[in-house]
Amino acid sequence: MAEIKVNRLNEFQTSRFANLVVKTLFNTLKAKKIALFGFAFKKNTGDVRESAAIRMAKTFVLEGAVVNIYDPKAQKDTIWQALQGVGISCAQRINPNSANT
């Protein structure tokens, strides 16, 4: 039960932050460039499972932004797989620029 509450709170905070970014940038991300520095779930790992950055990238793309992702530990293919898992295709506005390509 406590785990469910923590997960809901994490999802709420991620959504709240992504919406704050949109609001701060005049309520639109169309044709704007957003950089995500760090994509992994935990510091100093390449593990992107359940990363908040996945949901933020999706929100930003759906709002029309071009999203550039940099994570020195996460593999480019792993980033793509995580994004495809939430419905973001390679053709959409995502540029994963991992140091480990």
C-alpha cells in the first residue's frame, strides 16, 4: 500500500514539474528545444527503467518540443527502447546524445 502511494506521488511530482516547464515557457513548447541532462533512474548508472525523464520527454514531445537527451552512462539504444515503451517513435523530435553510443 505504501509503495502505491509513493509511486503516485512520484508520478504527480514528475507531471507537476513537466507542466511547470510548459507554463514557464509561455504555455507552449512548439519549436522550442529542451535539453535533458541525465536520463537514468539513478546517478552513475545506465539504468533508465522507470526514470522520471521518460515521462518528461514524452510530455515535452507531445507539447511540440525538440528534446535533446544527454546521459554519459545510459546507452543510446536503451534510451530509445524506454521512449518507445511510452509511445515515442524514433521519427519524433528526440535526439539521444549519449556518450555511450
